[in-house]
Amino acid sequence: MEAFLISTGVVALAEIGDKTQLLAFVLAAKFRRLGAIILGILVATLLNHGFAGAAGTWLSAILSPEILRWILGVSFLLMAIWTLIPDKLDDDETGTAAKYGVFMTTFIAFFLAEMGDKTQIATVALAARYDAFVTVVLATTLGMLIANVPAVLIGKRMAGAIPVTLVHRIAAAIFAILGVLTLLGAGESLGV
């Protein structure tokens, strides 16, 4: 349950103000087919985080617990710093040809936007940390949906109502706490 709650919460918080949330705003304003956009986000995230979770599970299998602990601890601390850096939405991430339809445009745009993004890297680290592939992938996907579905449903009106800096600081603090706890050996009973 800890893996599910932490994975969901940290990704939902890290996603506030992220470029994929901005992408959700843009797609909702451009296409106004909310169901297709939400489904595209869901499928893209499941696939993207599935790959990330598999990488994390693989890393936990091949690395010694001591090495994994240090890699994960430092990774979480770096994620804390990265979370404090604001994202910008690149024009090419929304420029997918409309001829593919709303679902495919959303799927492609979200899948590509998540490549190497903080939430994808967090999924790798969380899957390695908890050695719970399915739980982490489902939880990080839920975290993405918690942050992005309201962006799709409410659109631009929501953008100014959320204190993005505060949310980023909270997410950074959670990543930092996870990093410190991991470096101090918390969770060694879990094999990390």
C-alpha cells in the first residue's frame, strides 16, 4: 500500500505545472474532445510508465542492494531539485498532425513528452525502490491522471488557481525525504 500511495502522490504533485499538464490544457482547448484526450493520456502513460517500471524492476534485479540504495537515494535527491525547475511546453509537442485524430494526436504527444520527463524517471526509481512493477505503474499512471484530467476538464481557467510553486516545493520535499530515507537505509527490510 505504501508503494501505491507514495507513487500516486509524488507523481500527481510533480505533474502540477509540468509540460504534460500544459499539453493537456492545450489539447483540451484545441480539440475539445475530452474523452479522446483523457483516453490518449491514459494509454500513453500506461505504455510509457510500463517501460519505465520494467526498467526499474530490472535495475533492482541486477544491482546489489547497497549500490541500488545509493543510486536511488541520489536519484530522488536529484528529482527534488529537478522538480523545482519550471517546465516549458515545446511547440513541436503539440504539432502532431491533426490527420491522426484526437486520440492518436494526444497519445503520440503525451508519449513523446513523457520520454525522459521527471515522472518517467520517478517511475523507474519508484519501481526499483519498491520492487512492485504493477503497483508502481498503476499508481504513477493514476498520479498522472489526477493531475491531467482536471487540466483537460477545466482547461485554462484552472491554470491560475493552483499555486504551482508551492505544489512543486511540496513534491520536491517528498522526493528529498525519499532520497534521504533511502540513503539512510530506510526500507532495507524491503530489500533496498
